[in-house]
Amino acid sequence: TIIRPFWKDALPSVNVLPNIVKLEYFIDNDPGFDLGTNISITAGTNINSLNVAIPLDNSLVTGWHNLTIRAKDANGNWSTVVIR
């Protein structure tokens, strides 16, 4: 059995989703909102087919790590983080 928690949020009353305007990532330690490494995107409401190459340098030690990606919308709201 695999368990994945999820959050269901209410849709805006006007049912118009704001554009996603920023993506950022970090490895292991959260530097704070707007302080992660920027992922270049074109603002839009759907980024499902976005492919991202995360460069891994030699400063990362051998072993397990957490890659975290989060998004910010045009209203300034940040997503919950996705950790893999």
C-alpha cells in the first residue's frame, strides 16, 4: 500500500484560476519563499507538461536528498511544496 496525503482547496467563487508566475526549487533545506532556485516559465494556468532539468553539482554528498518544487500564482499565493 502506498499512501499519499493531499490537500483539496476550494475553487475561487468566480472559477477563474490565476496564472502561475513563478516556480522555484531547492534541495534538502528550505531557504524561504522566493529564495529557492528559479525555474524559468511562461506564466499560465497549466504547467503540466513542463520539463525541468535540475543540475546536480559535486557539492551534493552521496546519499538521500529531498528535491522540493513550489509555485507562486499571480495573486502572490504559494503552493504547498512537492517533495520527491
